Amino acid sequence: MQRVFKTKTFKRWMRKLPVSDKALLKAIDEMARGLIDADLGGNAFAEKVYKKRIPLPGKGKSGGTRTIVATNKSGRWFFLYGFEKNDKDNITPYELASLRDIAEAWLAAPDEALAEAIACDELEEICDEHQ
């Protein structure tokens, strides 16, 4: 079963934009099928950080937002960070290193820790109404 989460930081950023959970789930579906905009690396355990464009209504993907997503492609996906192209071209090497550390921690967390993080509002799980 695939589980998709938004971090507290990502949720805060998302409030400023018309990005829906449905658009995020569509992006995960695309990534699971290999449609990834940029592989930003990861560690030897197949935990990776990716950049994925999310379209905004009326702007499409090229005028949309960029998101940073962590996954091991075996069931857990975490939206860690988002930015608009007109705000910045890309993340810095320092930001990438920090995001990789965060990705490694969330991807290694046991289910109990994820449940606790959800209860404490550090994470929000995105649910597909069709599952």
C-alpha cells in the first residue's frame, strides 16, 4: 500500500497556493511510473530525493510550482518542500543536504513514529478517496 505524507513545513507553504491534495497524488502516481523531473540523489539504501513539478490552475507545469519529494519507492512518499519558479530557480546545496537528512529520518521511521507525528501535526497523510 502506498502512503503519501506532507510535512508541517510543506503544509504551511501549500496554504499560500491553489495546490490540491489531488494534484499531489497525481504527481506521486506519475513519479511511481518513472516521470520524475530531477533525481536529487540520496543514500545507498535507495532512499531518494526528487524534484517534481506540480501544475497550478491556469498555469500548467512550466508555470507551476516545484516540490521536493522523498521516497524509497516501496510505499512511502513525503512532500518535504515546495517553491515557486518565480521565487527561486532551485534549492541550494545546503538546503539539499538538509532535505536529504530529513528524508532519511522520515523514510526510516517506524509506523508508530509516523502515527505519533500525525497526532502531533508534524505530518499529514494524504488519502485517496478511491482507495
